[in-house]
Amino acid sequence: MDYELIDSGNGRRLEKIADFILDRPDPQIVWDKKMEKDEWDKADAVFTRTFNDKGKWVKNNPKMPDSWQITHNNLKFILKLTPFKHTGIFPEQSWQWDLISEKIKKEKREVNILNLFGYTGAATLAACSAGAKITHVDASKPAITWFRENQKLSGLMEKPVRIIIDDCLKFTLREIKRGVTYDGIIMDPPVYGHGPNGETWKFNEDFPKLLENCINLLSKDPIFVICNAYAISTSSLTLANILKDKLANLDGKITNGELMIIEKSAGRTLSTGIWGMWSK
């Protein structure tokens, strides 16, 4: 993937994402910048906060488009400058996309995968391109539209992807009642969120319930359960511990860690989130 964390410091990160350089905030970056101002001034667009979590992008480069593309292996994604500072992809998760693809191909059978809080669908497309059947769930209609754009761009429109706009807790409960099972489950739950009908989501209260639902949706021969989390005030050990509790009856391995990016300027490691995984 054509991504690089060029430098970071003083609450900002400087990144090259495909053809363009972005300067955006990251409040956990409390160390100093290593590069000089003239390097930071090369940013094609700079994000500034305006209200709460929202903000705006100021383009320094008049040729900077509102959307562009990035490629990872055989997958293609559309990137956009959003008012929430995100671009539609999290490069620190790219190793998971490769792992998902590898594990699915290793099975030598058609597996059924569930991706909850699927966002713009990088993990979904990785699983899909590896030959899996996918159910992709997100409460946001714009995110689903963006996913469809990525699916089309990657040439995977004919693959078996079931797309659902729904609250993840409600959806998983209905799937249990229907008797549906999945061989692998991926989830990227937010700290706080809202369902399409105003349902509220709070990680500390609702994640244990969701994971319990997911355990009840696993097939007799599951291959993985993967969870990523951002902006929560806990370590990846929390994810590992709850996976151990809920999956105690399954043979397999629990692993956990931080989602990380290593910067170019000084080789420092930027932690962006946490992950926990059960795999057979």
C-alpha cells in the first residue's frame, strides 16, 4: 500500500496517502515534530477542527481532488476528505486484511464471514476476494454507499456480498433467531455510536453483549474472531481477556496488540488503536 507516516509531533501527523500529503490532528501525539516547517508546508491539505469532532480541510494544492484512489494488493479503495478527518481507510489494519485472506484461502472451502461496523469495507473486500461469502453490516448509509464504490472499483460486484444497514446488536440477535452461522467474524466497534433508527451504542456497555451474540453465531468449525477498537481508555488486554472468557470452549489461539504505524522521520511508533483475535 502506498502509505507513509512521514512525521508526527505536537498533536499532528504528516502522512502520504497514495499521491497526496495530508496534515491532520492526533491528540495523543504529545512529542515534538522531527522535520522542519518547510517539510510540513508541503502538505496538499491540512485539517483544522471547527466544532466537536468535526472540522474542515484546507487545500494548499489547487490540484488536490476531493477524492482519489489507493491500492492494496488486488484491492482498490476510494479516499475522501471527510469532515471527521478520516479518509475512508485505516492503513494500520492492512496486515489484518492479508491475514483474513490467507486464512480463508487456507480453508479450501467456501466460508461465511460477518463484518460488523464494516465502514468502507476493506476487510470485507479482502475476504470477498479470497473466495468467502460475506455479510457486511453498518448503520451508516453513506458508509455503505462508499463500500459499494470500493466494491465496484475492485471489480468484486459479482461476488457474494450481503449488505445490511442496521444496528449491529439488533442484527446479530435476529441472525441467532434465524439459525444463521458464520465461520469468521470481524468487528470494528466505535466508542460511541448510533444505529439507523436512533439506537445508541456505548462500547463498555454494549460490546460484551455483542460479543456474546457473535459467539452464538459461530459455526462448528470457525476460523477467526477479530476485533479492533479505537479511542477507548483501555489496553488490548481487555479484548484478550473477554475473548478468553467467551471462547473458552474453543481450541485456538488468543492474540492481541496495538494497531501501529512506524514513522519515517525518527522511526517512532504511533499507536492508533487496539486489536484482539481468536484464531484456530
